[in-house]
Amino acid sequence: MSQVSRIGMLRRLACMVGMSAALLGTAGCGLEVGAVYPEMGYSDYPSDAYIATTEPVYFDGRATYWYGGRWNYRDGGRWNHYDREPAGLYQRRMQGPPVRRTYEARGGRPGAAPRRR
């Protein structure tokens, strides 16, 4: 085998390895879509319906909610939680569950007309 054919074969091999690496490197680019939230997913925070029907506990000047086994509060435009339960919130939690309101008529159907006999 001549030196020219060996150089050509090495170039082709290097080109194939380089193209394979580029293909594998770009294949995973579209897989990660959306935001990554630390420790908890966004669904682990109180829903709008929960916020609308639950009385908040004010602590450190923030409306705080006991939800999902921890105290959650809004911090600017996002949800946050206390890593360790503050003593004041622990005492409040031991007093009883949060006050929840319902806006449904008795019987579970809002706006249901009374039955006539």
C-alpha cells in the first residue's frame, strides 16, 4: 500500500469519526425542553384553586401556605419554600389545619335549583 493511499484512508477515517461525533453531539440538543426546577417540580407548589380557597398564614411579611408537607410562599415571580420549618410556622401548624373555603352550594352542584314536589 502506498503512502498516498494510506493518507487518503486516514483522512476518510478522520472525517467519519468527526462527523459521527458531531452527529452524536447535536442529537441530544432538542431533548431538554422546559425549565428545570430545583428539588421540586412546579406542580409541587399550590395551585391557583388552592390559593383562592385557603387562608394564608403571614410569616416574615409573606403569605405562606402549608402544601405538600412544607410551607410555600411567593418570592417575586416564583414559588419558594422553607428548607427547615420555622418555629412560628410549626406552632401555627400544630393549632390545626388551614381554613379552606368552598364556593359550591350545598349538595356539591353550584347554582342547582331547589327541587319542587
